[in-house]
Amino acid sequence: MIPAGSLYTSPLERAFGRALVVIVAFLLLPAFTQSALAQTAPVSAGAKTSLPTAVNDTRQRPATLLVPEATQKEFATLPAGKRLKILGRLIRNGQPDAAETLLDAAPFTGKFSHNRNLFMRAMIEHERGNLEEAIRIYREVLANDPKLTAVRAELARALYDNKEDRSAAHHLFLLRASAPNTNAQRTFDAAINAIEARKTWSFNVWGSIAPSTNFNNGTSLEVINVGGLDFEVGNQAREKSGIGFRGGGNIGYNLRLRKDLSLIVSSGTNLVQYDGVRFDQTALNQTALVRYRQPKYSVAFGAVATQGWYGADEFIWSVGPQAIISYLVTPKAQFYTQLKHVWNRYDEATYLDGWTSTATTQLKYAFNENTLLFAKAGLGRTETQRDHLDNWNGTGGAGLYHELPWGLTGFAEATVRYSVSDGDYPLLGEQRKQTRVTGRMSITKRDFYWRGLAPQLEYTYTRNFSNDALSRYDSHGLALTVTRAF
């Protein structure tokens, strides 16, 4: 999960409290299209659908239809595809009770029957406004088979209606990858934009229990040799293990200046707590951006500020400009690029004062309706008051997200970071060169959730290679947490 933070003061609320709130309707295609309903196995693997409309229906509801016994018997004799079409039409036209009566009279049997019956039940509950129950059933069907795009589309609509925007956007991106035509792609784009547009305020918190074998990235050495002499490694530099807590939160405000232009401000905190105050870490982050957004791309410019504490004392503050660019290359592929330059000032270790510039990019590729691929790269430069602390660094990595049956989602990521100092490192007599390899794997139980949060167990392994013996270390870590991106 990506950490975020939460600091909010009343001046911010007063400054934007009277701002115009623009809520954009969720304009999508009609529910469960005729072609999806007419096919023999509409919720089988590979089924295609368009996302239903999520605008509030202010039209007068039709009178309730009663289903005579003779009609029920005749319905039971129809082919499965035609029965699905009739049920879908009744539900879309505000007759969930009639659809339920027919479904009870003639439930589906044979291949795909379990998922079909559940899917119709979910749509009936959705039409009645029982969103939590509808979401639960949709997720149960996807837990059985994550390739069912018709079900995923209805789930995305229900999540949107229930204001679970982050999860809804996650499913919409997957749906866009499997859209059968450009009209459907535009539909999903409009849905994602509608979610972004209506999120005037955003708030998020996260936390995890995090056991680690080396939470301070310390060395396992007790003695190092320098020029033929042995020296003992101090206690604070030695690796330490324990069970800690990692968490944080954030709050943000999106002020729509006009249809394609927004002012975004946010504030947040990240916390790391292990083994007493000495190794505790706290970071406060503030961001202000002006963002220009178009259907295929967005560009944001602004500033970022960070204050950091290590233990009980203030350690660092930094401030500087940043730019964030997002570009939808194809319906399946999206690039994110961040450029940032900050000036660093340290409270006591003033020899670290200087600046850091970074350029990072990530490609997110939706391979199909239940698989995402990630690739990332970055380049950075840090300058301080000491040549041996000035360095260049580069990062590369790849990841895979895949939804499995049984309601499980797997994620795996590998990252490599290389850095080299400008000057000779003390006691080393040469430039310090480091290669840090990080592997991360997580498993999420999608159909076991509470209030839009699903449990996630994450394992992380880090190995740092260096020509400086004191900088070599490895670490195993676990984190039990929750996520909304499922």
C-alpha cells in the first residue's frame, strides 16, 4: 500500500469552504448491454459488457408488475440466454421483485449456473438500493472467476454508487483494458474522470503490524578491519529486530477552477515505530499543485515540503518544486512521471545540507481484465557539504498484479537501486558503491472485507551490497495491513 498522511488545519477549511463544488455525473452506457445479456454464457470467461449508467434516476418508477403462475411456468421453459435477457430487462426497468419471482421459479442449472444465479441476485439487490449486499455478491462471483467482465462492470457501478471511489477506479482501469471497442473505452474513461471530478475532499488512513529482522538497516558485523586494525561496531549501528508499527494518513482538497483545471492541496504523515523512541521516524508532507487534465493526459505543477523527525528530535526539512505528468498511451498502458527538486536543511547534521533532484517514471499496463503489469525507472542526484556524501543513483523495477480464483489477489515486485558517491568514503579510501535489491510479495483476500477494506499480508526482503562493510545488510519484513485497491 502507498503510505499517505493526514494533517489538516481550520485555515485550509476556511479558505476553501465556500468554493464551488462541481459534481460531474457518472455518464456511462446502459446496464448490461443487450449483446452481453443475449449470449449463452454472459458471465463466462471473456464476456464483454459496458458499464451501466450511474446517474440518479429521477423518472417516475413504473407500477409494480405481478407475475402470474402461468407466466412463471412459461418462463421456466425458455432457453437460458433468453431468460437472462428477460431478467436483465426487468431489473433495468425497475422491476426487481418480478425478476426475483421468476428467478426463484426457475433458477439456472448446469454450467455457469452458480455464477449466473448469484449475478442476478446481486443485480436485484443493486436495483433495490441494497448496495452493501450487492457488492458482497458481486465480489463472491469474481472470487469464483475474476475474468467475468460483466460482473466487474456491475461491481464498479455499485462501488461508485456506494462512494468507494478508489476501488471503483481500480476496477474501471482493468475494464478499460478489455473494452471491446473505442466507445466502451471512452465510457470507462468518462467513469474514471467522473470519480476524479467528484472527489472534492479525500481522506485516507493506513496502518500495519510490521515485524522485521533488521528495522534499522544495521550491519551484522561485530568487528571491522581498517588498515589492518580491528574496530568494534557500536551498538546503534548493529542490526536490530522487533515487531513495530507503520502507518499514516492524508487529507486532500481538490478545488475545481474550471472544467479542466484544478488546485490540489494535501497534507499527510508517515509513522514508523520500533523498539522505543530512539528508532522512531515521523514525516510530515505538504503538497500544492495546479493540475491541467485532459482525457488522455494530465500535467500538474506545484511545490512539496517535508519535515522529518528521527527519534524525538527534528532531523530534516526540505522544500522545492515538482511536476507530475500522466499520459494514457493506449487503453491498456498509462505512464506516470514525477520530476522533483528539493533543498534539504538539517537541524544538527548541517554537513548534509544541500539539494536532491529526482526523475521517476512508471508504466502501468493492463494485460487483461484481471492482470496488471508494472515497470518503473528513476534517476537521482544528491549534493551535500561533503564530496563523499554527494551521489548519483538509479532505480529500475518490475511488478505483477494478478487476481486468482478463491478470492485471492497476488502481487510481486522486484526493485534494484544503484548509487555511487563522488568522493572517497572515510575509512574506505575509495568511492562508496551500493546496490540495493528489494523483493516484495503480497496476498489479498478480496471476498473477506469490512467497510471497503480487505486484509493484506505482505513480505519484503532487502539486500544491500556495498564495497563498504558497514553498509552491507539484509532484512526480512512482514506487514499485516488492509487495502482498498481490490
